[in-house]
Amino acid sequence: MSSLEEIRAARFEKLKLLEKKGINPYPASTARTHTCAEARKEFEAEKEMVLAGRIMSLRAQGKIIFFDINDGSGRFQIFLKKGDPISDENFELFEQAFDIGDFVEVKGTLFLTKQDEKTLLAGEVKMLSKSLLPLPEKWHGLSDVEERFRKRYLDLLSNPEVRQIFELKEKFWKSVRDFLKKEGFMEVETPTLEVTTGGAEARPFKTHHNDFDVDVYLRISVGELWQKRLMAGGFPKTFEIGRVYRNEGSSPEHLQEFTNMEFYAAYMNFENGKELIKKLYRTVAWEVFGKSTFETRGHKFDLEDEWQDLDYVETVKKMTGVDVINDSEDKLRSKLEELGVKYDGENRERMTDSLWKHCRKSISGPAFLINHPKLIAPLSKEHPDNPNLTKTFQVIIAGSEIGRAHAELNDPMDQARRFVKQKELIERGDEEAMMPDDEFVEMLEYGMPPTFGFGFGERFFAFLVDKPLRETQLFPLMRPKTLNINVHN
């Protein structure tokens, strides 16, 4: 078996052969008249067409050659017969210089084979792009996960299941966008570079703005504090779908760069918000997957089931024996150690959150986790019946959080006090605490209407297709790899 470098050298010789014959192996245009999908749909015997695509398979026997091309819309079979109608010279050049992986243009007429296969009888074949490296003959031979992600183009080309994931993902976000617009939300764009990060608790990526000579951060939420400014500015319903960045660890459910959606609705109450979320999740499931029942991460759930309300404090107490509001930090710490739960940050907020995350692993859902402690929800309204709790809920599916909502805090004095608390956490070394934003508080002093806010990320999609989050990103971040590309003269 030839080495990769030997194959590349042989193909380079074929490229030089094309150039020697005055043929540009990388022309700028094609005379294609139909896609492969259109050729199948509009098939009519003896009809003339010009198709183009990548050669995916090739079967040669004497004076005849069959090969399949793929242009992204589908495959189509091509038939070459020496001298009839393709010229001997063009046929021989194809034998000498064309390989699987090359992009070609084929001019000919349609016919049906004896096996009723729709086929193009080629009268002329033209090179559009000469490939110097071979496609994998069998995808099973490229099993290394890092190589699959690094060479995602081969992964997509050779593995229909992978391609289908991203076709479904496009439908997923389209379904979300269409749903929200139908419900009267306006799509907006907010800054991705911020002087202070807001809207979530996460360690940000930091960079420097040379023109202003200030440090800025890549956003960790989809414009939460900006969209709330829009509520104050008179927009009743807004949403944004965009990339966010969190400088944290990786896991099947966490990446440093991903897509999130957040929406905000002035005057929408908490219970109406719940009903809207259920409707959104069910709509997306049916439109994209044609079902409401899914199995993922060892859990089975049906989005058409009744969504149970789970009280945050009571659920943790029932499952661990710890009251996260009234018990001491020592007791929280002791329980975490007993359960073997790893956590970052020696403070009550981190320990409370870590205890809950341990508990949620056993909950299949769908469920709403309600009544979050104020300490871990610094942007939510205080619960009217308990000043230690907030009007917050999370969507719990398959042991994980798949969405979070707030009755958004619009009391400027309360918000200022909570930002002071977050600042204290930062000063104690908590890198995930929320940065204070004085201009946001100033906006609240001008007045923001009662607002319901909600968001979820592409983790929801990953759960529906039962894949790790990294598998659902076209080009996940990889460590750089040094390549030595040899240029043959």
C-alpha cells in the first residue's frame, strides 16, 4: 500500500500532466446547468445537461468507466464510453489524470441503464479542482476522534449521520427563530465585546481594545443586560441567537464557545412564561424530529408529559439532608466531601450550586426547578413570600439544566446591593461571580417594566440528538497542529 506522501507525489504528477496539456486544473468557473438533485427530479431520457461535483467512486473496465459525483445536493452516476460520444483523447486523459476526490464538470445526455439507474452519458469531462490527497476509502479507518474534528470536511463528506446532525441543527435554530417571531418577538443584535460581563456566572475571555486602551471581555450571555435596556427603551419583546464564550473546562455538556438564545418580554408574568417555554420546546421537537419522546444520557423523557415543579431548597434537602438556606457552610462543605463532589470556590454560592448539580443528575424531567436562593440568582426578582428566594426557574431534562428563566429584577436599589455581594465574591477569588455594572443600575433608576427573561443553549439540541456537545459543533476548537506541506516543482 502506498504511503500518503507517495499518493500525493503521484497526483502531483497528474496535475503537471494537465498543465503540460494546457489545461488549468483549478479554473474559476463552471458551465453547470443543473444540480444532481435537479437532474434526478427533472430526468428525461436524451435530455442534455452539464453536471458538476466531486468524484466519490470510480469503476473502470476496458473502454467503459462508471463514476459517481456528489455536488452537495446528492449523487449522480456518470458513464464514459471511449469514442462514443466522448473522444478517445478525453477518455484517455481521464484515465491518466483523474482520481476519486477530484471535482469535475461533465457534459452529456441522460439515459437509464439496464438496472434503471438514472445516468449521464458523458461527451466531455473537464477538471474543476484536482485533489492531491485521497479521500478515506473506508470511514472506519479514520476512527481517531481528534482527526475527525480536525478534518471535519472529510467527516461530513464520508459520514451521512454526521452531515444529518448539522442539517437538523439548522432546522432546530430555524424552528426556534420562527416560533419567537410568530409570538411577536423582534430579533436583535447586541455587543459581543463588553467592558463588564453580565447575564451569567462564568469566567470570561479577556482581551485588550487598542483604540480605547481598555480591557474588554467576550460576552458570556446573549446580551442579557443589553436586551433589558431595550425593554427600558420601549421594545416589548426581543430575542437574540448568537455565540457566547466562557473560559472554563470542557465536558460532554460544556464548551468554551457555543450558541445561545435569550429572549425578554415586558409585562409577561411568570406562569405565562412557563406555558410559552413548554410550547416552544414541544414545537421544536415536533418540527425538527417529528416526536416528543427522547432517550439521552441514560434518561427517557417526553416533552408532552406534565412538567413537574421542583422546589430548589426542598429538593436538595430531600436528596442530601442539607438545607442550603439555613445550614452552615461547614455542613455544606462536609456533605460535598461525603458525596465526592468536586467544586470550585470556597463560598456558599458555589457549594449550594454544586449540591444542586449533584442532585439533578437523577431527574429525567421534564420539570421546572423553582425558587432558587437569591445568592445564586443575582439578576432575578425576590420571591414575594420569602426574601431568601427568587422568582427563577430552570428547565430540567435528562439530569441537566436545559434552559433558565427569571422574573427580571428591576428594583435599582436591590440590584445595586446584589452587585455589591457579587463584588465581594470576586474579591475573595471567585472568578465566576458576576461583574458589577453601574450603568445597568443607572438604567434601572430610569425605570424598566416588569420583564420575563429566558434562555437556552445548543446543549438542548445536543440532548435531543443524544450526542456530546462537541459532536454538534461543525468546527470545535482544536490545539494547533504543525504540518509540513511539500511543494513539488
